[in-house]
Amino acid sequence: MARLYEPSGRDSECTPHNGKKFTLAELQALVGGYIEMVRIPGDAGKRVFFVDEEGRLKKLPPNVRASHIAGQLLVGNAVLCSPKEVD
């Protein structure tokens, strides 16, 4: 099950429109731009984050909760899911 982490500290469950896999357009809408995949150290590829690849250039606010999970600074909205949930 995917989760959307927002810089405000709010997080919520999110599901693909077809109920199985997110499309590129869905992920782009959730993060607000072109997507970048961020692997989580020590997670063996079970989960990944998708973030706005231009988030730092856009000066988006830090996403503290997602950054803590990822072990690196993430900014803007971040979608945490299994790579198998992405088309």
C-alpha cells in the first residue's frame, strides 16, 4: 500500500486509479512534477520513494518524515511504494 508524505507532516494512503499500478501521470500529479525514484538504504528494493526531480530547484520545503525514512534530504511531496506498484 502506497503512502503520500507531505512536507507539512501529513501523510495519507494513496492508491492507483486502476487499483493495481500507478501510471507515470499519476505519480507526476502526486509529487507535482517530473518524478525521480529514490531508493531506501538497507531496504533491498522493497520500497522506494518517488519525488519531484526538480524539487530543490523549485525550492520546495523539506519533507522531514520522508527524509528520515530515506536517509537523505527529500523535498516536496514524496510517494512511498513498492516498485511493483508502478507501471
